Amino acid sequence: MQLPISLFFFLFVLFGQAYAIVDPVASPNNKLGLHILFPDEVGKAADIVNNHDQGQWGYVVIPIQSTDRNRDKWQHFLDKCKEHKVIPIIRIATTANGPHWELPSHYDMVDFANFLNELDWPTKNRYIIVLNEVNRNDEFGGKANPEQYADFLNLAIDVFKSKSEDFFMLSAGLDNAANDPKNSIKWSTFLDRMHSHRSDIFSRVDGWVSHAYPNPDFSARADLKGENKISSFESDLNRLQKYTAKNLPVFITETGWSDKYLSHKQIGLYYAYAFEKVWSNPQVVMVAPFLLSAQDGPFVQFSFLDKEDKPKEFVEEFSKFATIGNPQLPPINQIVIELPIASSEAEIISTPSSVLSLETESKRLNIFQRIYNKIVSIFF
């Protein structure tokens, strides 16, 4: 006779429904990050943000365009992030059309969300930045539009969260130095108009992106304060306090000094001051200067690597601030299968093998075979 006794088996899988994002600073966090342009740069970036393994789990920021959804390529990138212990932050982008970036569509967001949700991520939080410097005309289809961006951001949050609650949604970093009304909208006006159009939009994002450049000329002293300095995130947060009660974590995904006007030694001193006095703010999660490598491109003045692909002098000072991060990793989700087990069978299963006879051991193997067959019938 079969008794109402159940034995629970837990099948551990590396996929399944996620539950929610986690506070990025709830556990030890390495603030160092770097902006990269290509997935194969992750190893070189890791050497800098993790200071050659003296630190762990720094960050890399990388753009992905709407025409670049190669699964093997991007899964390899995420696998390399896991191998090198760096946390990826992916900024979604459209495609360039002459002097400006195309406006995104609803279908772009759905495709991005489906594609990125199919990939295996190295950490529980899956960081997504929705576009870039959208208060500039050239970054938003030729004409900056706060109301349109607020709608688009709201849509992106809905679409990504419908795929997985582990997507950590970040709004676009703004160009806080933009002051030409013909080509841009002042950052504060842009935020005001976003809020006027969608009063809950800043409560819906999970974190805040800041482009904290030392302006003018990307060469201002590190100790100077202001809305266009390396402390510009403070101006952002002061503004946001009017719109939301959320204590938004800050992700500085672009910053850095130009070596066009400053020596590498001076830049190193500025980084030291910034990490000790400015970016030490506990609300700042990470700081990713732009850029690891410009090669021969227009951003060579910001590059951390020289034309011979070697670290510039200031990089050593930057890397000294690497620490051991310990982010929450993707959960191993439990699928519970309840199978009715007779009391006599339960007793056989719970008995140590060392005291079982050959006949009873054979019975136990038969029980496990039946359980295995049941699991296979459920999942396959």
C-alpha cells in the first residue's frame, strides 16, 4: 500500500524566471570601470579595473547597436566578463545616419530585450543603459525631445522588465556641458520636461547615469565643483530629489581628462583626488572613464592605452583604487518535483549504502531509475 509520504527532489538549473534586481552596493563593490568599444577588449580592461587581479569585479561599459545581434559574439563577451570577473553594463544604441543617430522604435526595444534576455549573464543584475546623451540633437534622431525620450524610456523599462526582473534599467547619461540651444537642450530643462510629461519616470528607473566630465576642455581641476565638472552627478541628484523619493544609485559611465592639455602625471593626481574626495560618495556605484583605447580615432586624447597598446602613465594611479568586489551572481533556480514515495521506499533511500544488502541496493537503483524516468517525462 502506498502511504501519503512525499520525497522532494530539487532539480537545479541555470535558467528560469528571475526574481528582482539587487542593491549593487549591498555587498563589497569595486568602483573601477572603463568604457570599451569592442567586446574583445574586455581582457585588457579587466587588467586595469581589477589591477591585475589585485581587485575583482570592476566594470566595463560597452555599446551594442541594433544591427549587431550576433548571439555567439555577445555570449562570448559575457563569458569573458565572467572569466575576467568584470561586470558588464550594456548601452543600447541605434545606428548612425549621417550626422546623427537614428531614433529607436518599439520594435528595436522588443528585439533588444528578447536578444539580451537569451544570453547568460555573469551577474544577477543585468545593467542596461537606454541610449546616450539624448539632450543633444545628434544623439536623438536630429532633434532632442524630452517628452519623446521619457515615453521611450518608459517603454524600454516595461519591455525589459517583462522579460526578466533582473534587468537593471538606467536612463541615458546627459551632456551636462551642452549649452548651444540650436543643437541641444540644457540638462536641467531636459529633466524638467521629462518629469512634466511623465511624473513617475524617475521613480521607474533603477539607477542614474552621469557623464561627469571636467569641463571646460575636459581639463578642469578635480577639486572644482559644478554641473559641468566631475561632481556633476551631485547636481543631477539635487534636481532629481524634486521628482522622486528614490535614492538612486549613480553610475558614472563617462568621465576623464584629456591629455591634450594635461600631463599624464597631472591626470594621475586628478584621478587620485577624484576617487578620494569626490567619487567616494557612497551613492556612486562605479566610475568608468571614456575610453580604454581610441587607437588612431578622434578620442585618442582620452585613451588609457597609447598607440602601442600600452597603458599610459596615469593608469597605474587609477588602478590603485581597485578593490575586491563580490556581486551577487545569477541564482540557481530550484524546480521542485513532488513524487509520491512509499514508506518502504523512503526508508531504503535514506539508509546508508554501507549497511544495505546487494538485493536492497538493487531495489534502490530501481527506485532512482523510476524517479529519473518521471523527471525526463516532465521536462523532455
